[in-house]
Amino acid sequence: MFSSVSAGRIAPMTTPSSPKRDPRDLPNIDDLVVGVLGGTGEQGRGLAYRLAVAGQKVIIGSRSADRAASAAAELGAGVRGADNATCAAESDIVIIAVPWEGHRDLLLSLTGELAGKIVVDCVNPMGFDKQGAFVLDVEEGSAAQQAAAVLPDSTVTAAFHHVSAVLLLDPNVESLDTDIMVLGDKREATDAVQALASRIPGMRGVYAGRLRNARQVEGLTANLISTNRRYKAHAGLRVTDV
């Protein structure tokens, strides 16, 4: 029920008198450019690769433009590489896939470039010790809420926390059997991110609540790491009856 995408914005066709639309009715995002900050890391490269193969225009960002260009060339599929500021400025949707330790500083350095953009935070604040992975406390509540606090002029969502980088990067894996939990406070933004996730074969974007509930979604990654270590697997999630 969306008419078009213009200048990075999704224009809804609904009006106050329009019938309630089906939550499975997602916008066409074919023309949106997706930037991936942290695009030279495994998770970022994997998401960039899958989205580009699915036909999305993708730019990966890094502190070093040369490093980003080299990683983009290795991925192929039409992926471009650029420094972080250029990646953010030239994209409509920007995925944040950087290590937790550098999360706040990176976002603070790009508040201008990310203004007006849909930001998708997939960072999991975790630590590791002899007992395995555990969730770190975040002052704002979650990485996504920290991003929202740092980026008041952006529309922040949370998604892509539970998908295996190993599977994303394996060209022999044709379909990823997993759902992507998408959180956010603006319907147009979460719909766009659901549509983005659903472009990848086997993957489905599922709305999972407002941004204040991102902490438990981010934290569930620690449980999946434990599952994967025990069963030597790359487990994801499926939401039933939706």
C-alpha cells in the first residue's frame, strides 16, 4: 500500500479513512541504497553480499576508503566501497554492524550524514568469559536505544541480530532459514526494514515491537551462541503462527 520511494523516503498511500492494511503488505524498496557501516567485518560483509545478490544497491563503509573498496571488490555483485562518511551520506538505509566497543563513537562522528536516514542497528553488546557469551549492561537500555539517543535526527530501528555471518558469506548456501525480528517506533521504517530482510531468500522480516524492547532481542544472541557451540550449528529463529 505504498506508492513510491522518493529521495530516500517512503510515501504511504493510506489516509485516515483508509482501511487497515495487512501487516504483511510491505513497501517496494528496490530503489533504496543500503549502506553498511562495519562493512569490512564478517557480519557487515555478509549482509552486504546477500542484499547485493538480491538486487539491492549496496555501499560498504570503513574508516579506510581503500579497505572498503578492496572488500567490495572481493564481494562483487556490484557492491561499492567508501569511507564511513560517504557511505552514510549516499545511502537511504544504513545498517550499523560495528563492534560494540566503537558503536557510540562512530555514530557521534556521523550524526550529520545519518540525519534523515533509516538506521538499522544490529549490534549486540556482549562479553565473553570461560562460561561463554553474556549480555553487557547498556546505560540507554540497548545498543539500538543508544543509537537513537545519539542520532535524534535519524529514524533508528533494530534488526539482523540473529543471522549467522558464516551462512551469509557462504555462496553455497542458497537460502537462509531464519526470521529477522525488526523493532522500531515508526511504522514506515520498520516496514522498510522488514521488506529489506525479506529480499534475502529464506529470510523474513517480522515486526517485534518498539525500540524499548530491543535489549532482550540483542541479548538473545548470547543464548544462540551457546546453542551453536553445543550443537556445532548456525541456528537462527523462526516465529510461528505469523
